Amino acid sequence: MSLDGRAAFLHAAAAAIMAYGYLNLPDLVVKIHMSEMKGGHFQFLTVQGLCLAWTTMVVSLGCDLIPSSKLLRMVKRTLLMIALPVAIVISVVYWSLITFMPHMILLSDPEATVPTSSSRVPGPARLPMRVDLAVHAAPAISMFIDFYFLEVKYPKKASIRGAILVAALFGSWYSCWVEYCASFNGFFPYPFLTNSPFHIRVAIYIVATALAAVSFIGLNATHP
């Protein structure tokens, strides 16, 4: 089997863009170094999703270079089932909130006071646009293109059962992990979690998990 240049270019370019985004993440958040916070960058769902997507693209590139490897192919298909719905949830939630309610997604300095009508008080820090797109858009876009145009769809039963199982496992993992980190840090990586009581946070975790499962099942069902 010959090398598919278009697929290799997509996978290599996507991996490079995601690596650029990760390497340019700020090390200082709300005046605290990430190394001083429990979980560091990995308390953010965005970063976990980014690493999953990057790994998926690297393995996909391996499949392009060694198309006869059934093991790489199996690993790639498994990773894609995990990483794609996570990336979709991240992109949908992030771009919706950053557009309409940025204070719900961006951490701000808890010591800052906001006087009435002041334009001189700094708001929550935003990532540079290139980094923002590399972290919050590139994973979902690249894996969507990969799945829709370069991959075959999953069997219906396998996609439904797999999507529900994977979403439930990853959702349970992240919800427990972020609660654990917050118990040390005193706040969550996302203000909409910090500002919510426990039962509301549980509802958020459940809705996000359901969105991940439904999004993958829907994408697979509409795959040409």
C-alpha cells in the first residue's frame, strides 16, 4: 500500500499545530505558577483533550507511514473514539462561553476588585488567538476531517456501545480528577464550576458526558 500524502499532511500538520498550542500555554494563571497548583495544566479538560487529540494524530501519522500495521490501525480507531467526542465537547462549550459569557470560562484574579464604570481594571486573561485556535479549535476540526473523509464509519452497535462506555469512563475520570484538584487548589480551573454548588457540578458533568456520547453516535450515523 502506498503512502497517502493528503492524510500524512493532515496528521503531521495537526500534530504540529497542537504541539505549538501546548508549548505556548501560559505558565502563570491568576498570579499562580501552574507548577504550584495541583494537577497543573492537566486539571484543564482542554489540555487533556489536546493531548488525546495530539496522540491520535501521531498514531494516525504512523498508520500513514506503516499502512500494513493492524496494531496501529486498531490503536488509532480506539483513540479516535475517545478523542473526537472530547474535542467536540471542549470546542462547543469553550467557543459558546468565550463568545457570550467569557467570565464563565476564563479565570480572573480573585484579589482584583472591579469598581463601577472602571475601564482600567484588567479582565480575565485570554490566550493569543493563534494559541487559542491551536488549543480549542484544531483538535476538533482536524479529527472531524480525519473521521469524515479519511476513515470508515464504525459499526452501528459498536459505535453506540463504545461511545457510551468511553464517554462514561472519561467523564467519571475527569469529574473525579477535577474535584480532587479543586480540593487542594481552592478553586476549579473553570469559573462555571467554581461558581456552582456540588449538585450543579454533577449535573454539568452528566450533561457534558451525554453530549460527548451523543455527538460521536450522531457523527458516526451521518458518516457517508
